[in-house]
Amino acid sequence: MNTDERGTKRFSVVARTRMAVALVVAGCLALIGLAVTGQAATPERLEFVQVGHWVYNDAAQSAFHVDGSTNRVDARADVPGANGSQVAQGDGSGYVVERNRITEFDKATLSVEESTPPPAPETPFVMEIAGGPYLVYRNAGQIVRLGDPAATVPAGGPLSRPVATTDGTVWAHRVDSGAICDLPKGAAVMTCPAQLPPGHGGGLTLVGDRPVVLDTTGDSLHRVGPDGLGDGLPLGIKLSPSAQVANSAVGDRLAIADPERNQLHLIDISGLDQDRPSAKPISVELTKGSRFNGPLSSSNVVAMVDETRGEVLTYDAAGKLKSTAKVPGQGTPPRLAKGEDNRIYVDSSDGSHVLVVNGDDGSVVDVDVDKAANTQTAGAPSADPEPSGDQPPPQQDQRQQAPPNTQQAPPPVAKATPPGAPRKLSASSGDGSIKVSWSPAADNGARITGYRVSWPGGSTRVGGSSRGTTISGLTNGTPYVVTVVAENSAGLGVGASAKAVIPGPVNRPATAPVVTANATAAGKVSVSWTQPDLRGGTLVHYLVSVTGKGQRTVSATSAEFTGVTGTATVTVRAVTKFGSGAAINGAAGSRKVTVPVASGPPTITITQVRSKDNALLVSVNANGKGVSATCTAEFFSETKPTACSGATTLTISNVAWIGSITITATIKTSAGTATDTWRGVPTVNGGALVWLGPMALVGLRRRKEKELL
């Protein structure tokens, strides 16, 4: 290409740029004119869709902008960063995101602004949306907003892959609690209007720009609203716990990848909003033995990356394969990203290539970033406006080469560290075996190469992509604690242990509980029991019944029944479950109990009255005739009712007297009331008491006043 031709092409690039700017300015002036003349309201804030995609090139230590409409590199920013860094873009700034640093650069000047530390040493999920961009640190449960106003928002726990609606609201699913939470644009606090049932896994997606949750345990889809989850739409298929849902629907179909079963499903979701049956799911077979990333959807295309083969696959809404393209580059698996321009971008691990997926037809174009890095200086447009191809770059005189990068070397980057602990570890018993499962541990900068599973008496190692294993050859009836440790190139991580599990024959019902029961004359029966041998199962609840009172479901180890009469039988069973199997009723523990019935009205007899320390001790013989009774004694004042049966002593405190006195004793039961009166002089050590003092006079005067009344 001669100098005139090159100058003409540069002029055409500048001219197209100026024309685009002119069109934007004209559009803005038109909006202002409409607002001034009253023809239209002035928008509070214009939101511009981010066109294209930024990628970090390890070899050039620079961020490059790929224009998805022209499939060419059109900008370069020399920004220090670690190999494998991500780049996120906002309205005016770009951000090179490392594990230990976030470096901002100005998109207009392409100069470095500042660096800040991240909230956690992990690779975040990048979201380029209105009000953002956002970095979602899923394991740490932290959401960082890099836009205005910048904020770090705690989610309270680990998260699955988030989604965002067009108004800038981020929706996230807590994998530990099942809560479905939202973070509106500009907000600093999350709210959680919905929650999956306990023990259910899932993920979030968008249907019609509204959040929908996939329940992988219940195999259903639910709208998320301010009042919680909507009615479930059955999928018509059975999913494994590791199934992943796409970020959004493609027409009336929603893509769900099930890597354990090597399938990609396209679910008819029209039944979410229309009262009609759903069409049969479309299932596409994936390559066995491969590890997949995705699915990720645009308006008409579903994309997945076969990490094992290094390929990007695109499908339409009917499951038809549209294209297959190799992803160049070496190192960690390629990275999928959804652009705001309805394109899907696939970055090679070293940033040497970006594959641009057309969101309308699924076609794929390979953009050679390395080639652009060798021919483009920081901030300058590429000399060749055509898409990058296999042709070698034009030869240039050495004196015309871009000056070497004189920027100081980037500060040292933190090395990878041993992985975190496996999450959601669980273990269940079998006949001489234990099945253990877990969710991935945080890799902390290096790919998980394996998991070490150990238990008393043995250990084993499984691959880094494994999510569970079965331990065999164990002794039935012996408790085992299983520990799982993740491993990467930096070493062994922190172990996680499940609760002790006792192997045993599967589906054995629990033994009978030991039951205790007591009844009162009022018809109340109190029942308690001990937890029986669950035979390796997991306790669901207890079934407790009393004759004539039906059956209850109880979680504790005690219960009360009222209105029971006669002789009744109390029965208690433990209900257990093995894994995801059906509930099993255990053996029954029982106890007979008889509600007391009075044989007649009660009787009471005062047998003695003694004095001691300004108190009268009234001895009675109380007979409740087979039921519980209470007794009182009266001398100017009445004692509190006291449970009495047979020989009982009632105490009247703080009294004094002179000579002969009168005392009344009363007994009460459910069958009636009886009294007895005693007249005489109380005894002290077997003799009569003759004592007169102020209290005696007061007692005498009060008695005379009472008799006169």
C-alpha cells in the first residue's frame, strides 16, 4: 500500500468517525429541540449501549477494543495487568480486573487513572449493564459496582451466576439459603423477595426481561415477583443438580445445559405467561467426556464452549447447530461474555484472539488480537480497516515502528494460592458404603486438579471436575466422618467434613422409640420419647397418635394431648429418608395411659393443730377418691391451695392467738368440695399454749368484729 492509499484509508476512517459523531450530536440536538418545543419530555439521563468488547492481551500487556460490527481492533490501552485479566467497560471508563487489583483507564484518553484492591482474591463474574459495570465475587458473596456511585454490596453468602434486567437491576441467587435477591440500579442494599424451598438448587435467568428461577431439584421454572415465587412450570425433563440455565430465553425457548448427562435442552417457556400446554423439550446431545462452559444466549442464538476441545458451538432456538469454531490460544479455558450489542464474545485464555458470535444468525468470526498488537500503538487506530485474517501484517520500516512501551513494569501479581474448602458437602449411607457430594471449591487462581476424599481407615482421589464419589467396603453400623480437600498447583486447600454417617442396608426402617406418657384428671396426656436407631436414614419427623385424638406430625421429642378420657394408647413412629428416596415409617413405640376418674366426692379430716414460730401447722388426712386434689386451711386468712393426698400438713404463717381457736380445712377435686372444722387450743411440744401479746389481742379483736358481722 503506497502513502497516498494509506492516507486515503486513514482519511476514510476519520471521516466515518466524524460522521458518526455528527449523527449522535444531531440526534441529541433533535431531542433537545423536542423538549424545548414541548413535543417530548427531556430524559433524566441518556443511556448509551456499550458497543464492542474489551479483552486483555497477555503478550502486549494491554487492553484492546474489538468492534463487533466490523470485527476489527480499533483501540488499545497500555494498562498493567496479570496474565488472564478480564476487562470491563462502563460509560467513560474501562477496568482491567485482576485477582488482587482493579485498574481503571479512561476510554477517551486511554490513560491509566487509578488502581483499587478487590474485596476478595477470586476471579469475578463481569456484568456490563446500565449503571455498571458490576463485578460479582460469587464465592465471597460480594457485588462491586464500578459505575457511579461506586459501591461494594454484601450479598450475605455465595451466589450462582447473576442476571440483570434492562433497567440495571442485578438479580442474584444465594446458593446456601436459596434466597432470590435484587440490587436496583444505584442501590447499596439488596432485598430478597423470594426463596427456593429448603434443600433445592437452582439458577436465575430472564424471560421477557423479567427474572425467572430454575428449580433444578423440582425440575420447574418460576417467575420471581414482589410476593415471592410464582406457580411452577414443569420442565418435562429430569435435571441433574449441576444443570446450568442460560442468561435469557431465545424466543419461546430457554436453554439448559446438563453436563452430567451430556445434553443441552431447549425448554418451551410460553406456558409461563400463557394458559396453554408447553411443547415438548428439544434435547441436543453434547460430546461425551467434554467439559462445557455456558450456555449463553443472545436474541436468536445459544452459545456454548467445549473447554476440552477448545471449540465454541452455536445453536438456534430449535437446537440446530449453526457453527463450530476453534478457539486459538493456550492456557486456561476460553471465556464467554455477553455484550450489550447483542453479540457473544469468546476470549482465548491469553487474549490473543476474540471470537465474535453474531447474535442474530450464530455465525462466528475470529479476530486476531495478537496481529493488531503488533501493528498498533496505544490509542491509535489500526492501519488496516479490514477484518483480521490469515494474511501477514504489512512490512514496515523499522524507523516507522511504534516506540517501545516505556511504561514501568506492572507491580508483582499475587501468585495462586491453595483452593478454598468444597461447599455444600453432604453424605448419605448405603449398604456398606457412603455416597458423598459437594459443590466446587474456589480455585484461588489455579485450576482445581483434584479432590482428596478421606475417612477413618482410607482415602481416595478424584478429578478436579468431579462433584462426588461413592466410598465402598465400609462396615455397617460404624459411624464415619468423610472429609474432602481440593487441590491445585499451589497445594492442598482447606478441608470440609460432613456429619457422621452410619452405613447400613438401604431403606431399613427406624427402630421403635421408648415412650413415656402421663395423664391428669383434667384429661391432659403428656408424651415424651427417645430418638430411636434411624438405621442410617435421615430423620424427617415423628408420627404421634393417641386413641381418639388422631395423628400428629412432630419434629421434637415430646407432645401434649387434651380431652383424653379413659384408657388410651399412645403410639410414636420415626419417619426417615434415604437420599432422595421416599419416606419410610419406622417401628411403633407405644404406651398405655389411664386418665384418673374420681370414685366420689373428696373428704378431709383435721388430725392435729400445732404451733411453731408464730405459725400454725394444720395436719389433715386428705382423700381425693382417685384423682388429684388441693387443700387449704383458714384462720382469719386462707392459705394458698396446696396439692394434697393422704397425710398432709398445711401451714398458716404470721398469726398469734389466745386460748381456744377455730380452724377450717377445705379439699377440692374435679368431683366436688369438702371441709372439716377444728376447735381447741394448739399444742406446743404436747402441751397447751397460753400466751398473750399484741398479736393475740389483734387476732381476738378481729375475730369479735367478724362474729358481730
